[in-house]
Amino acid sequence: MRRAVCPGSYDPATNGHLDVIERASHLFDEVVVAVLINKSKRGMFTIDERLDLLRESTKGLSNVRVDSWHGLLTDYCKEQGIQSIVKGLRSVSDFDYELQMAQMNREISGVETLLMSNNPAYSFLSSSLVKEVATYGGDVKDMVPPYVHERLLAKLAERD
């Protein structure tokens, strides 16, 4: 069985993330969307909220499951029997960083990384930018899945 992981913070998931996840789901028998936990970062959404957002956003993809992990991604891959990591690339700066990470992961574990170019329609999207624009009242409804948009607006309303 060909298995891959799409790791990220997903705070929150964007349409760019979902595009990569969906395209990966056509290439692999199973795709695990792994929310990586970084205790030094404080996100807008809790880990449980991110998991919920991703489960709802990927529910139409029968071979995608959502999980979380704290530690080295390669350890997660080993524990789960996952052979490949799939990452989306928006820009040259993404490539520089992700190539180095892919080489490190392959060196320490043998796990291969596939770097997938993003759909140009989403090349400007990042979770950070979406949160910033939404915080100032900008319209981000076409940048995130509908359920994410609903929860993002609710989260911002809680802060007021």
C-alpha cells in the first residue's frame, strides 16, 4: 500500500493546503494529514480545533485521514509505516527550505519527499496571511474551505 503524509501546522487549513491534499489523494492509497505540534508556537486554533477543521474539510476524500504528531516527522513515518512525505511549494523560497528538509529526512530515515507545485491560484496563500487579513476584516471566504471560514469568523468574534 502506498502511503504518504502531508504535514503542516494548518492554523488554519487553506484552499492551497486542500489542493495539495486532494492531489496527493489521487497518487497514494492513503494520505495522512498530520498536524505537527510545536509547543513553542501559539496558534489561533488549538490542535483539536485544527484536527476538526481538517476532518470536516477532507471528509469527501475517502483515503485521507487526519492525525497529529509531536516530534520528528520521520519518526511518525516509521511508526505509521509511511514511505513518503508530500509538501506543497508556493515559491522559490519554499523550495530552498523544503529541499534542505527533504534531503535531511531522506538521510536520517530513507523517507522520500515529493515536492508538489501549488496551483497558481493559491500561490499567495498562507495560514498566517489569511489570519492577518481576516483579523482586519478582510474577506477570506474564497481562500479557505467554508467550514474553516465559519470557524475563523467565530474565533475572531470570541476575541472581540
